[in-house]
Amino acid sequence: MENSAVKTRWYDNIWAALIFFTRLPFWRAYQPPQASYKTVVEYWPLTGWLTGGAMAATLYFGSMVFPHAVAVIAAIAVRLLITGALHEDGLADFMDGFGGGSDRDRILAIMKDSHIGTYGVLGLIIYFLLLGTVLYSMPVTVAALTILAADPFSKMVTSQLVNMLPYARREEEAKNKTVYRKPTLAAGLSLTVQGLLPMVLMIWLTGLSWYLVIFIPALVMYFLYLLMLRKINGYTGDCCGAVCLLVELAVYLVISQQLIVNS
């Protein structure tokens, strides 16, 4: 097993994160050392700047050309294309595993199965219905700013699972053959800046209540953490993808509710 304490260069780690979390051909330009892939979660919110930026731009500029509903669907589709539906696959596996598994071994076995089940299908349908509806309900500018903030923020919050829980499988059983290392103090500070900077900017521009936007999604992550702790005593890559999407969705729901109250 490769030593997770191997020193890696920060730019290699960022490049590895872009390769790992997107389907854009960054690997054609340069392939970082394998050890860098253990650090990708430390730059996960930074990749959210890319995916969130592409999604927000599609929604904002698409609404100038197409009906708002079409722009919302196109924005969601753009992110799915960029990420290869990596996190949505995790959400489906998470729903199947925790919905259909009765014990730890069964949950982990279901999540590793490449076939999607009833819980996974229903979970994705409900998720996309909520996501599309809540984005459609917001003014275009607010929706674009929210996407820019929610994507990196949800990844920053979810990254804390790596510190809070052990990996639930053996490294050789991991889908991507990679187990994330626990972030150092410096990496934790970097994660905080990556995740909070767009959120602070969005809250400043919109004047929304920062404590609700930050506290409630963090509470969603905490309850999901308790579920994983009780059911499998650990996390997997699928768990990280699912938590990321659900925390992000919580941000959208909270902001949508605030817009209704303030209107």
C-alpha cells in the first residue's frame, strides 16, 4: 500500500483534483503522481468553482436566449457533463445501500453493485425535481450567485467527513482505488477559504441571513454523518457524493425559503 504521507506538490494536487472530479481532459496535458490523488478532497471546493461557474454561467446567459425553465435544465445538464454524474452516481448508490441494506456488510455490498435499484431511482427523481424547481423559483441573478456559492460550500462541508469518519472499506476495495488522506491544519484552512469565499460574496450581494444559509446545510451534513456512523461506521466515496448533493440542495432550499419570506 502506498504511503499516504508522501510529500506532494500543491499544483500536482490541484491538477489531480481537476482530473478526479471532472471529465474534462486535464489528463491529456499532464498526469500528476499517484500520491496526489490521495489529496484531491483538499481541493474539492476549488473544483466547485469550475463546475459551479459553468452551471451558473449557463443558467444566467441561457436565460437571455431561452425560457427560464430551459436554461435551468441546460445548467443542470452542463454540470452533469462536466462531472460525468460522479456525485449523482454516489447519491443513487447511497440511497440504494441505506434504503435496502439491513446491516453494514449488506449496505456496503449494495453500494458497490453497479446496478441501480428502486431507492436509487426514486432518490434521483426526487433530487432533480427539487433542484430544478427551486432553481426555477429564484430570480435568475440570485440563482446564478447561489450556484456559485453552494457548489464549493457543499464540498467544503462534506470534506469534513474524511476527518470525522474512517474509510468504511479496505483501500484495495475502493472504487477508484484511492482513499483520501486526512487533511492537515493547513489543508483545512485552505478548504475553508475555498468553500466560504464564494458564499460570503453571495451573502454580501444578496443580503440574506448568513447564519441560516450556513447552519442548516451543516446540520444536514451532521445528521447524515450520524447515519453513516451508526449504519457502517465510516464513509465511502458514494457517501461523499451523496452528502455533497444533499448539502448543496439544502442551501438552495434555505435561500428559496428566505426569498419567499423577504418578498
